[in-house]
Amino acid sequence: MTREQYILATQQNSLPRTEHPQFYPVGIYGWRKRCLYFFVLLLLVTMIVNLAMTIWILKVMNFTVDGMGNLRVTKKGIRLEGISEFLLPLYVKEIHSRKDSPLVLQSDRNVTVNARNHMGQLTGQLTVGADAVEAQSKRFEVRATEGGKVLFSADEDEIVIGADRLKVTGTEGAVFGHSVETPHIRAEPSQDLKLESPTRSLVMEAPRGVQVNAAAGDLKATCRKELHLQSTEGEV
């Protein structure tokens, strides 16, 4: 071995041996990375579709700062323009139409208006149906526009007609099943007044007398059996 080879061999043996460090990859690679990109892309597409649908709904429903479609929110309440349809119960304090148009409530079956107290109990009901109009309450009143005079009222005890004149236009006249109390019975001008009881007696009584007057015609009383005119304290 030559001198140079010896020196080179001793230098190589005297150098410390160093090991190379191992490097580990950090992150997502392979199919996991592709799946992550796919989900991010799917989320982005979903967000774009939702944004487009939201803009389309806002445009179709005509959303504005004042309301939606025919619905407008004002200082006095809610205003509906045009025909509106409600599928669930509607709770409001007051409903009125415009000054130049009527208020129409329409239903395929019937229209029912309910009134309840603070306990939620039903106190009054008005039902407009195809066959009849029904009102359920403790007292039913019809008042005049001017003055508020009661024209008609009905409760469990009595029925009051407050009009100046009661007119019955039926061809059969008026039929009363029981007694009738009235201070005056008068026919229309140029018409005959006829009081008739087809199967029973006709009785007219008054504590201070009964007056029958025909100002421009004949007075006629007919019966099938007997005609009685009786005075308890005077004469006939």
C-alpha cells in the first residue's frame, strides 16, 4: 500500500458517519384530493343555483320594500290589490274596501263570520250559505243608516219591527198562528182590507172598544154559521 492510499484510508475512517434524514409528505394527495375538489365544486354549484332561485322567486313574487305582489304594508295596516285567496283562517280587526269599489267575500261553500270573547268562546256567528243566511247571537238588530233607529230586532223573548209601516206583498197575505196586537190595521189606497179565518173563529177585542171604518166603500161581515155582535156595558 502506498503512502497516499494509507493517508486516504485513514481519513475516510476518521470522518463521522452521518445518516440522511427521512422526509414524510404532508397534505392530501391522490383520490382524497380529487374528492375534496369535487365536493368544493358541488358546493359552489349549489350556492349559485340557490342564489339564482332566490333572485327568480323575488322577481316572480314581486318583492319590494313595501310588500309582496298585491300585498302592500302601509301605516294604516295591510292593503291588498286585486283578488286575494286565503287557505287558512284570517284574523283581523277591520276589513274595508276602497271608497269607489264594493267589498266582496266569496266562497265555494259558504262564508262564515265568527265573533269570540277574550276567552275564545263563540258569541256570535253569521253564515251565508247557498240555501240560507243564518245568524246566531243573543240579539239580532237591523238599524237605519240615519239616526240609528232600530228597524228590526229579535231575541228569545220577542221580535220588534220598528219601521213606520209593515208591508206584506204576498198574494196570500200575512198568516199569524197566535194573537196579534196592533193599534191600527189599514189596507193600501184603492185596495180592500180583508180579515179572514178559514177554519176557526175571528175575534177582535179591545179594552176601550173596536172601531171598524170604511171611508170610501162598503163594510161586509160574513160567516158560515152565526154572527155575534156583543156589548158588555152598552148596546149594539
